Amino acid sequence: KHMRPEGAEAITISVANFKGGVTKTTTAVTLAQGLSLRGHKVLVIDTDPQGSMTTLFGLLPDVDVADEQTILGLCYGSEVSVDYAITPTYWSGIDIIPANLALYSAEFALPSRQKTEGSFEFWNVLNNGIDAARTKYDVIILDTSPSLSYLTINALLASDGLIMPLPPSTLDFTSSGQFWNLFNDLTANLVTNRGKSKSFDFVDVLLARVDANDASSSVVREWITAAYAGMVLPVEIPKTALTASASAEFGTVYDTDPASINARTYRRAYDAYERVVELVEEQINTAWKRQ
Ligand code: ADP
Ligand code: MG
């Protein structure tokens, strides 16, 4: 069993890609639920002002979430730790720091702090802010917005692992290359709160929403495997009606009634996600050993 060793800290994982609609939020929520079902205590942090992850956990961003419940206070420098913002969810074993639209103003608040505090502190606002939570959880999962925002860079710098979901379509592949170049530039030049240039314990590319009936997807899949050699997880998330309507109706594979959809379809999606959770859990375990 992979359990957090005594004294070890939570492993923090960002789910990121500049492109919208590549299944970042679906991946983040499913991973959180899968890991919690395996006994891990999980904190999810929504860093996307659109609040999709918040919505999937049953909170309406602009109705149920007060600005003080988001990481906005942290971005303005009014709090030293994110403890104040942690909210329980309906899902036992998962807490959330939700988001709402007000979080957009972090894109103005953060750069103004750069002038007074310098870039070293400024890029690490989230990294430092979640320190208090790292000893209370096994895993912290950050959902990010589809842009190279100050929040997204802060999320990346706070993370031990990165998961980049990538559907095998030509457009998604092309824009993933931009993300990848910027990501490498950033990580080479940014310095963490521990005074080292940023490195990750693991970086995974997840083939997502793979359409078995789309002939072109197998070509793009080969490009992806070549471009991201060694980083592509050996599992594919199939495109299914289940996950397509997930955000609106069902929730993820873990909180869907299998009777509500085609059983074979359900099984395929469920098994694929279980495999992802298993693979990520192994990487988490390795990262703990390294701490
Ligand atoms: P992002 O956070 O990257 O914008 P989302 O997780 O919101 O992406 O997913 C984008 C859309 O794709 C959503 O409507 C979601 O329900 C759908 N989706 C996610 N995974 C699958 C899948 N395996 N098959 C079909 N549709 C999916
Ligand atoms: Mg999203």
C-alpha cells in the first residue's frame, strides 16, 4: 500500500495546459476522487477564476463562494497560509479551496507585489501559502486556467508533479507545443522558495478524450508519443458520452451510477481512469521516498 510515510509532506500536482477544453478539470477531479478512494487525504485547489472544479464539487462559484474562501487573500498578501480558505466537500476525504470570478483580480494583485517583494517571493506566493497544508494532506491537486497567467505560474512553482491532459487532435497538439516551450523556459528560469531552479518529480502527458472512431487521432497520437517521449502515460482516456455530460449531469466515473449509461462504455472509462490513478499513485510514492 502507498501511504504517506511519517513526516513526509503532501505531493502537490498541477493539472495544466494553456488550451481550454482539453479535460484539465475532469482529470483533476477524477484523480482527486480516485486517490481519496485509495485512502489518501486530498486537498483540491481551484486556481481557475471560472471555477469549473468548484462547480464539480457542488459549489456554485458566484453564489456559494465568498471571495475570502478563495486563494485571493493569499494573492493580496493578507494571509500567510491558506488554512483560512479550506472548505470541506460532499466527498468524504476531499477538501477544497474554491474559486470564483473575483480571482481574476489576482492577475493585477500579483504583479503589483513583484515591485515591493521581488520576483522570488512573488512567483512563490502559492508555493509558500500552501506550506501549512502540506503536512495535513497526502496529496494536493491544483486545477489551472487555460492561460499562462500569474496564477498558473504560481501553481506550477508550487507543484511536485505536472499532468498535461492532451486530446489527440491536430489543434490541441499544436498548441500543446507552445505550452511545452513556455513551460520549459519558465522552469529553467524560475527559482523556488527553496532557492533552487524549478524541477518536477514527474511530468505526465495524458492522452485524453481519445475517439476510437476518428482515424486522424491515431496519427496525432504518434506525433504526441514522439514529441513527449517517455512522458506519455501508458493509458488512454476514451471519449465517452459519460464524461462528455459529466460536468453537467453525472459527475465523474467515480460518482456516476453505472446503470445510467451503457455498461461497456462505463467500464472502459472507469478502467482507464483507475489505471491513471494507479500510475500517479506510484509516482507519488516514489516522490515521498525522495523527500
Ligand atoms: P478543461 O478544464 O481543460 O477546460 P474540461 O475538463 O472542462 O476541460 O473538459 C472539457 C469538456 O470535455 C467538458 O465538457 C467535459 O465534460 C468533456 N470531457 C472530458 N473528458 C471527456 C471524455 N473522456 N470523453 C468525452 N468528453 C469528455
Ligand atoms: Mg477547466
